[in-house]
Amino acid sequence: MFRKNKLPTIIITGASGFIGKYFLDYIKNEYAVIAIARRSIKESGVPFHPNIHWVQWDIGNKSMINEVMGYIMGKGGADYLIHFAAFYDFEYKPNPEYQHTNINGTNNILKLARLIGIKHFIFASSLTVTNFYLKGKVINENSSANANFSYAISKKHGENAAKQYSRYFKCSVVRLAAIYSDWCEYAPLYKFLSCWLSRDWDSRILGGKGESAITYLHIHDLCKLLVSVINKTKSLPDFGIYCASPDGSTSHKDLFQMATRNYFGEKRKAIFIPKLFTFPGLIIKQFLGEIKLISKPFERFWMLKYVDLKLEIDASNTRKILEWEPTPRYSILRRSLFLLEKMKSHPAVWHMKNEVALRSVTQRINLVIYEIMIKEEENFLKKIALFIRSNERLDMFKSYIELDIIDFQNYFSTLYHLLMATVRSGDRSLIIKYIDDIALQRFAAGFELNEIRNVFFAMDKIISGELHKRPEFKGKKQDIFDYISLTMQLAIDGIEDVYENLEQKLAQYKIADTPVLFSNKKHIELIKKLSAFHQDFTEDNEII
């Protein structure tokens, strides 16, 4: 339970993403945090901290709002909610994930915020929601969200929805510049640096006059700004828009000159390609990439219309209201020394972090399976019980049929929850961790190996079969196989290993004294906690 009287509580969505993870680490000592993400805490690589509680939820699925609300209220509620979770790719065209996560997900999070009675909702938007086609135009906090590509439209929806909910609690929209870290982790900048600092044939080519420009903000300064927004909750208006950005902009030409000089120790002369020739030039690069003569280019055709345009920012009002300033040493041109040093000293880590940032995480099918398994638990277990206890299968499942009905139900509920935990986390090591105990207990109770095999085959057949019937799994046969069938096969393999080697591993008296699983209440309770959508830590720092 959070110590509500000592630490205010912040909910963070998108906690496994680049910005979410940095902000989580930045505030974890001063706030109690409920982190919401599609990935499990293990997948996200977030280490133990007593102030962090993890909820694995695809926010586009509204069916779990009540469960998440119950969990949060059980932890004492929350004071603030920062909504980072969003989908973005570089294709510049409609994608169902914009509706699922950015629109439906934001609606669900706002509904959750109202249900739990937060004080302040903070929505992470983007400076790209505004058009900046006009030469000399400067973007500020009052600029309209009038860009018309899919990502911008979805962010505009979030801004409008936050404004509507500001009658229930304070809402602040923070429009972000290009956020980067000392490891870079901003995909376009990573691709630019990787090209410019190579010896490839196109390493000195810049489109147009090299004047394409946006603003960059270090993740450290963004964290400072967000904490300022939280701390000023009482003095801020019910609804406000703020620019998380330095003033002005930084051009490709300036970045190129800075990066090449610091990396090579000397100036490299850029080759400027007139805007008129950028389109045919990209066609050639795309073709060479398709036939694998060169790597596929990062550039997309939609990017060409921004050649030599500048996203000029005036964030003076934000600085005044929030009493916040970007740190001079974290400016992109000055901080480049740190980026390049990490690129040189730790190239493997550099590329790993940035390739992760490049990949868009769309709908995670394991969470869809998991959420259905929660909803259909009673139905699935009933079908499994009817299948195993039927008269025509007396010989196949003799030991199971002889179990007391309560013991039978406890046993299969435990196996079901172990499967759910494995599906939810995407971590099959959970099965490996517990299967030895399960096999040992079945052996001690006198169960034949074939009986256990048949039980796991039966569970796979029934659960997979029921999932295949559902429309949301059309064309997802391989995913069901990966998360259900392969997991069950792994369990069978583990049990066979235990049965084969058990007599050599353990003395007979130890086997005889081993309690059967269905009477081991602590074991059952632990596995049920493992299968929950929330991931807490025990006193021994074991994730449950």
C-alpha cells in the first residue's frame, strides 16, 4: 500500500517508452508511481523500486478500465496523471493504431482519470500538430492544431478531449519538441548522425540548402518542465497549452557541421541537392535499397515537402508561467559532444537503444489473448473440466478424475493462471520456473506421465480452439500457436525431463514428503498473483 500521507501519487501511461522510462526514473524517489504500459515490467527493463507499481494494460481496450480503477483505488488513489502513451510511425498515412491507442486510448485514460478523481491531467502532445508551411511563421502556445496528417489529427483529438475534461479536473497540454537523450534515442537524428558520420557515398548530401529545421529538447529538461507543471497545479488555469521547447530551431546544416567537426576533428563540406531534385534522388535511393545495393533509406517521400522549412518556436509564455528554462549545456549543438562520445565509446549500446526507439510497438496480441483469458476464465475452465471428466476418457485421465472436485478445480485454476501469467508477460521462463514443482508434485502423487501430457494437450486444444473462433484472431493463427501451444509444449518438455531424471535427482523419502500442488495454498496464491495484470514486488524483490 502506498503511504498516501507522505508521497503524492502519479500515474504514467506509456511507462515502457523512451520518455516514460526516463521520467519514471526521474521522479521515483519523490512520488509514488503507478506505471501503465503494454509491456511487462520485465520486458521494459525497469528495476525494482518500492515506489513503483506496474500495470500491464493496452489502454485502447476499455473493458479493463474498472479493473485498473479498482487496483489504483486499492493503492490509495492518485493525484496526477501524465499521458505519454501514443503510437507513431514514419509512414505518414492512416494506421488503425492511431484510432486504437491515440484516440480510443486517450478517451479511456481520461475516463479513468475522472473515475479515480485526479487533480491534474497532463497530456503529451507534439509541436507538429501545427502547420509551419509559411516562411517566417513562428509557433507558440496559441498556435492552432491544424496539421492534417494522421498522427497530428490523433494528437489534436487528445488536446480537444483534455479541454472538454477540464471541467472535472485541471488539464495541461504539453507540446513536445524533438526529445533526445545523451544516447540520442530520437529516430530521425539517429539516422542523420549514422549517415553523416559514415564513409558512405551519401554521407555529405543534404536536401535543399540544408535549412530544414526543428527544435530539440533534452529529456532532462523535459522532466524538469513536467515536474514544474505538477508543482504549479494550484496556480495553473483549468486548461492550458505549453511548449516544451527552446526558442528558435536548429537546422540540418548546423547539425551536420557540428557533428562532422566533432567526430572527424575537421570540417566536412556538405553537398546540397536542390529541392527540385530531391524527389527523383529519393526514388533512386529507394530502388537501390529494394535491390539491396544499399541500405533502405530512412527518408520518406512525405518528408520532402518540409525541405528548407523551419519549425520556429517562441516558448516565452511557457517559460514565464512555469518558471522553467532549458539548460544551456543541454542544448543540442552543445550536447552533441556527449552523444558522439557515447556513439564512439559504446557503439553496440548506442545502436541497440536507437534501433529500439525506431521500432513502433503496435497492438500486442499477447495482451488481447490475456484479456480474453481473464474474461472467459470460468467458461474455459468449465470446458476443460467437462472434457477431462467425461466417461469416455476415464483411462486417459484416471488420476485426475479420482481427485476431489475442489482439488480438481484448484489444480486446473492454478495451471490456467500460470498460462495467463506467461501469456501476459511474454516470458516463458515463468513456465520453466514452476514446471519442476508441478512435475515433482504430480510424480509424488502417483500420476502417470502420459496423463499429465494429455492434460496439457487438452488445455491447449480447448483454449486455442476457443480463441480461433473469435473474430479478433482472424489471421492470427501463428500468434495463438506462439503464445498458447508453444508454451504448453514447453511445459510438457519440462515435465518429461523431470520424470526422466527424478529418481536420480531426489531421495525417495523427499519425494514421498512432497505436498501436492492443490493443497499448497501459498503456491496457488503466488501463481494467481503472477497472472494479474498488475505487477508488484514482494518483500524479497520478486515480481509478482
